[in-house]
Amino acid sequence: MGQFANTAQAEAWNGYEGAQWARSQERWDAVNDGFNQPLLDAAAISETDSVLDIGCGAGRTTRLAARRAGRGRALGLDLSGPMLDKARESTLNEGVENVSFVQGDAQVHPLEAAGFDAVISRYGMTFFADPIAAFANLHRALRPGGRLAFICAAEADANE
């Protein structure tokens, strides 16, 4: 396991919660499927892009990004070992080769400076304990002119 600033979330996602989500991932992917294309369209991923997926979970959006960046690459970053195990298994089963996954906390993970054309996240940014530190780290990881696209839930009465 990597370095975690958000220890409460790391403990949850590497314990019961992470195992439960990994077991139910196909259902959660189906529930959230309608968000994938708008997220990826907003990121404007090109054929040669390097894409970073924050809070990638079981890697569905990471694999979709990798397909769009066919000659590029996609890296999924998540706190949860159980979810990343599921991501690697699904990636192998689907035969997507330009994908990798790493366990870590977006707030403190030593991301490659200016190493990514796009950063995406489907709900992963919801869990930042220190959003300022996390976004500063992501900013360092983006190349000049890079793009950030994410989906983040609001309070129940503010969601559309």
C-alpha cells in the first residue's frame, strides 16, 4: 500500500466497504453507465493522450479512457486494494493493454510531473479529505493545457 493522507477512507476502502463494492461492481457500473460518455467527452481524450483516472475503483472509466487514447495510456489511481484487484482482473479479461493501476491517495501520491494530458474522475473526488492538496497535486500532474473533467455528487436536493 502507498502513502495515505486520508487514513479513514483508506481503512474503509481496504476493509469491508472496498470488498463489498468490488463484489457488486457490475451493478454499480450499470447504474453509473450514463455518466461515462459525458465525462470522457468533457475530457476531450485524443488518440495519443495520457489519462489519469482518480478514484478509479474497478477501472471501468480507466478502460474506457484507454480505448479512446488507443496509442496513449491510462493510469487508474485508487485507495482500495480490493477495487484495484477487480480492475486488473477486468482489464485482463477485456484485453485492454494500455492501462495500468496503482494504489495511492491523490492528495499525496507522487504523480509524474506534467505527465498527463487529462485527469478524469467519476465520483472519486468526492472523498478528498483535503481538496486543496489533492487539486494542487493533480495540477502538477497535468501538462500545460491539460484538461480536468470530473463528476461529483451534490447534496441530494441539488442533484439533477
